[in-house]
Amino acid sequence: MFTKASALSFLLAVASTDAFSPSSIPVSYSRTSSSSLEAKKKIFIDGEAGTTGLQVRDRLAGRDDLEIISIADELRKDVDERKRLINEADCVILCLPDDASKEAASMVDNDRTVVIDASTAFRVDDDWTYGFPELCTSQKEEIQSSKRISNPGCYPTGFIALIRPLVDAGIVPADTPVTV
């Protein structure tokens, strides 16, 4: 489950990812008036009906630059429909248990969809970027350039947010074993 801190980092990662810059993503347009077009980034929350998915959806609902695409309740377990929506989206937020997240991530068959995973499935995977952008400039830049982002949970967020500034300031040596 998200804490406010980890949910914030999760949403900042969505908002700050280069894949969402106007020049780098395929965009869909919806007519907002007879004379203007507005780019909308498509977001699919796989696991939208669960606690984390509902919180993420609620936080994104007020954004007029995003189009949340949802799966029909009766199709939530339909692999083909999930795969279609995953590949239609500019960003997929996986709010699923580990095994389901791994399955969903494997359904991406294009090189443009950004995947953000809320489970622990990819936190130590070298092909995924782990962390939160508020921590430091280099972390923000790494997240912005990544197509696969593993969001730290509430416990790691709290620990990292407390210990990292102490390490950066030289108060706690980087090689010091720390137990919590």
C-alpha cells in the first residue's frame, strides 16, 4: 500500500518522465474547442480496482493533461484486453502483486510505453530504475530517462529518505552497515 510519500514519488515519476515530454511520445488528441487541440497522455492503471490502484487513479483524476484508460470490470482478468490496453498506453502503472506485475510487464510489445511498477517484483532488477526523484538530481534524471521504473514502497521510502541525506553529508559513511 502507498504512503503519501511513496505515492507522491510515484506520481512525480509519472509527471517527470522524459517519455512524457511533448516531443518524445506519440500523442492522441482530443478536440477541446473548434480551434485548439490538446495532447493527452494515456495512462493505464493495471490493478485499478485495488487499494493502490484506486489511490493512484484518484490522484491522477484531476489532471487534464492525462487520459486514464480503464478496463471493463468483466474483462479485468482477460489477458488479451489487458495486453491491448497496456500497449495502447503511454504509461502503465502496475498496482498488482509481484507475479501479476511480471506477467503484465512482459505484455509490453513496443518501445514507447513507460512502465511504473508498485510491487517488489523489479526493485532489484538491473533493467529497471529504482528510487524516487525527490532524493537527488541524478536520481530524477535517471527516472526521467527510464522506460521501466520500480517504485519504492513505504518502508524503503522512509528508510532511504532518512539515511541518504546523512550519507550524502558524510555523517554516515556509505559503507556502514545499517540495520533497521
